[in-house]
Amino acid sequence: MLYIIMVVVLQALITLTLLFYLIKNRESVLNMLLLYIGVVTLDMGYEYFIIQRFGYESVLYEIPGSLRVFKGLIFLYITTYLIHAKWRDKLKYMIVPLTLVVLHHAIALTAKIFDLSWADMAIKSYLVYFTYYSYYWLVCLVICIYFLTKYRKNITHPVANNFRYLVCYVLMGVLVFWAVYQLGWNTLIYQKIYSLLFLFQFGWILYVYILTYQHSLLIQQNTLHFSAPKETYQYKDLSKIDFDTVKNALISFYQESNVYLDEEFTLDQLSSHLKISKADLSITFNKYLNTNFHEYTNRNRIQHFKQILSEDPSASVIDLAFQCGFKSKSTFYKYFKKEFNCLPSQLIH
């Protein structure tokens, strides 16, 4: 029985470590997808271990693994990130109760293995969560699909469509399993089919992950390419650029749109939105505004940060920084100090 205790404790510790690290450093969809893959892999590995070690008829198999409770939260995090929801960081308060579920599972299962007097009561109280788990999971999926559909025109992230289809696929699988259970069919047979369907889901997740990773590399390349102002330009005739029109278009865009708050917002996307060539934009930034795309974008992000903070002074500075599109705390503080020559806390007071 030592094996099962080790597996239960290890899966809980590893997942909680991943969760707190990645949620704390939630800089991109990439991290959230990585967390989802880790949680699901550990949960399936735990279930497979129980089946292989104790069989389908074991009482241990009837006690669901706890890690799956995090899947809804992760999907909600990815969705709210893609739609730039201002309330996204409120989701962090769900971490505490979900963590308690994981700990409850580890304690209850350990008590059962050691045949302690209060083990059955602990197991029974743990199973109460899973009376409502299906509803929680379904609600999370429906909310994700609703927001990804409602705000699809405002989403600029390249993997948004694939993620929406993935959520729909997961929802379909859950509904089919629920229907089989309600009809009283052999859930064991369907569960094996569901495992095969999950392999397809897992492949889809990896595909979305790879797309996101490739997009991140492209952003890094663009950052290096446009990081420093250019002194000379290979351009036929600079007089053909209406710098005032381009400047006004830029000002209007950053005032009226929140698209630039996506941390992976690029010059290509700005060019597409304004219907102005990248060359004209780059020249306007460097020659007319004495800056570059990334400097200008981050300055506007800082102004947006200031506005939100003034509306809610009690909000977490770091959470707001990520919400405004900064990929790291160091980058945020660098631009904040450059803009206001003080710390955020000093600005509040």
C-alpha cells in the first residue's frame, strides 16, 4: 500500500507546485496550456496506476482523482486571457478551495489505506465534491465557449479558434459520457472509448501548444528586429508618407482599442488594424515620434495601467501589469519608472 500513498502524495505535490508557479507567472497561454497538459497527464497516470494495481472493482477506483478540479480553472484562465477580461485575475481566488480538494483527497485516501477509524467519513465527505463536479466542469466549458464566441471579433491571438474548437470537443465528450451514464449503459466500455477520444484531445492540445510556442518565437524575433530606432531607411520617397495622418491614426487606435493589451500584440497586427504598411508605421515611430513600436505600445500600456489603478487602488499591481500586456515584472517596472520616475505605490499615494 506504500505505492499508492506515494503516488497520491507525489501527484498532489507536483501538481500544486506546477499550479502555484505557473499561475504566479501567468505570462501567456503557453504556460496555461503547459499546466493543463501536466494536470491531465498526472490525473490519467494516477487513474491508470489504480486500475493496473488494484483493478476496476477496487474501492480506490471509485474515488475520483482530485487533480481534474483544476481543469475548469485553467480553461477559464486561458479564455479570459484571450478576451482581455478585466476580471481575469479574480480567478486566483478559486485556487485556495481547489487546493483544499486536492489535500482532502490525499488525506482521505491515506486514511483509507491505513484503515483509520475516520477514513470512511473522510472519503464520504470528499465524494460530496464530485456530486457537483460535473456541473462545475460543464459550466466552465459553457462559459468559455460563450465568451470565445461573443468576443471572437476582438480576439487577436492566433490560437483562439483552435482553442474554441477544442473546448467544444471536450464539452461534447463530457455530454456523451453523461448521457451514457443517465441511460444506464455500460460506462466501462464507454470509458475505454473516451480514453481513445482523449488521446485525440491530447494531440489537439499539443498542436495548439506548438502553435502558441511558434507565435511566441515570432514575437521575440519581431522584438529584436524593431527594438532600436533605425537611422536610415530604404524608402523611395519619404514625402509620400502623410505623417500627420499616420500619427492621428496611431493615437486614435491606442485610445479607442484594447487590442494592444495582448502581450503578444505585434507590428503586423497594428498594420492590419490601421491598414497602413509596416514600413510607414516604423518610419513614423522612429522619425516622427522619436520612438519605436514596442516603446510606444508599452508607454500606452503604462497609461492604461494608471487608469485602472486609479479606479481600483486596492488592486494587485503585478496582476494589473500582466493584465495590461507586460510579460514580466522587470519590463513593467522599467517602463513605469521611465514614464513616471517613481514606483506604483508612490503614484497611488
